[in-house]
Amino acid sequence: MIIRVKITRPENRNYFDVTDGEIVHVDLDDYAAGVLAGEVYASWPAETLKAQAVAARSFGVAKARQRMNQTYDVDDTSSYQAFKPYNIRKEYTQAAMETAGEILVYDGEVALVKYCASNGGRTVSGSKPYLPEQDDPWDSVANKGRNGHGIGMSQWGAKVMGDAEFSYEEILAFYYPGTEIVQASIIGTDILDAWLNYLDANIGRSVYVYGAQGQKATEVGDVEAWIDRRSQTTEAAM
């Protein structure tokens, strides 16, 4: 699956070699790694990074489904999720790859998850069953005070849980109760169709990119080769 990202950050404009407001098409796992680079520290526990990767993917996919008739799904700022692919480190890539394709669903729908830096020890209701108001002892241990809207996962709380050797599945289950981890490919977005839908309109343009390094697909063969590799990876994981 791809995420259509509107580029506004100067660093991202330079990275992708695009103009302000241009839209790039980014693979879902590469998008997750770029969000990790913008949202959390690489030195944090691996399980915390994995939890953030799944949350980042879930948010991106939920927005993509909401905005199918719009020109882009998300932008690269914290208005959606901070996206900094120019700052990706191996820890971010590893977390994204070890949770490849994983998203959260609730009652069969992609969960539009929210998260903040810290909730001050108690989450705020997000008007969804999986975003309840509840005490957060892990955030209390972090002792960072309220930093953000307080809804959903506390990033610092998730860091404390990771330090305590909780798995990313356990972290996500605490902050998003009732959700289930599934592969994005089962929710009706076929990878091959997603790429080919954009092929005729975007092939050869700077806005058509793939991969963590923003490689430009200048010929149909480039995209077909990517699809073949990606399909093989997906089948191997099943």
C-alpha cells in the first residue's frame, strides 16, 4: 500500500527533490520508518519503536481511507504525523520491517489511533471505544507532565513499558484496548492495484517515488519490478 504525503518541510523538499506542496507516494512501511524518525528517539527500546511503527501505519491507512477522493492522505507535519525520511536510522528501519504491514483494527475497521508525548498520568477520552479515559501508571513513572492532547498512547509511557520489557503487542493492547493487529493487505487495498491506479497519471514525474530513499520510478519496468518484489515479500510473510 502507498501513502500520499504532501511535502512541506524544507528538508523533505530537498530529500525528495520536489517543490513545496508537491505530493509523493511512499510505501506504507517506509512511511512508518519516516514517522518514527519524526516522532521518537532511536535510542528508545525496540518494542516501543515497534509499537510506534504500528500506530503510525494505522493512522496513515485510516487517513488514506478517509481521504480517497482527496489529492493527498497526510502531510509531513505534526498536524498529521511528523514525517522525516531524511533522518531515518537503522533502528527505525528495523522496527518498521519487524512489524511490516501491521496495523490496528477495531470491530473490522482501521483504528484511527492517536498518541501524544505524555498524558500526565491519565489518558483523555478520544470518543472511540479504543481511546478510553484511563489511568496510565507508565506515563506517571516517566513523570513528564501533560505534553499534548493526552489521547491514546503516551510515547513516554510506551518508552517506560519498553524499558520494563513489555512487548509491542502488550503496549498497544494497553493504550488501544479492544484493537487487533492485522496485516494492512487484508483490508481491501491490494498493493498491485494501488500502484497501477497511479501509474498512468504519475509515471516519470518527480512526485512518483518508492522506497525509503525516495527512488524515482521513470519507467513502467521500475514499478513492475517493485511490485513483484513486494508481492513476493507479502506472500512469504503469510
